[in-house]
Amino acid sequence: MDVFDAQTICVPVPEGSSLFGWFGATVTSADLLDDFAAIDAIWYLDADGWILDLLDLPAFLRPEIVIDLGTGILIIASAGFTLEVPLS
């Protein structure tokens, strides 16, 4: 496989807390939580403070964190997994 033809890049994520600088296409916290069962929570720091998204929150309390190129996020994982980062 030619690396330059890849549509995703696989990133190993260990169990516990991991800080990431997002380098892929725009996604939301809901996308990641829905697609990767090992993600328990996603934290994002904006100008007003920390924002938390997790599936256990009632729908009316869940924020939609938009994760763009360069966004820093903290992922809390219940188990190690491979995060498939979409490039486009």
C-alpha cells in the first residue's frame, strides 16, 4: 500500500488518558464516541474552560465538540484500541 494513497491513518491508543493533536479531517466528539467503544470520554479545552462529552450524559447535556485540524483533545479509554483517523 502506498502511504500517500491512504484514506486513514491508524494510531494506537493505550488504556487510560491520552492527549492528541488532531491531524485528520473534521469530526465531532459524537462521531468518535459512536465509532470507538473503548472511548469513555473526550475532553476539550476552549476559552471558557474544559468541555466533556461522554455517552452516559443525557442527550440535552451532551455538547457537540467539533474536532478540526490542530484541535487538542484528551481521550479517556477503557481499553487500548486503534484510532482510525480519517484524512479526508
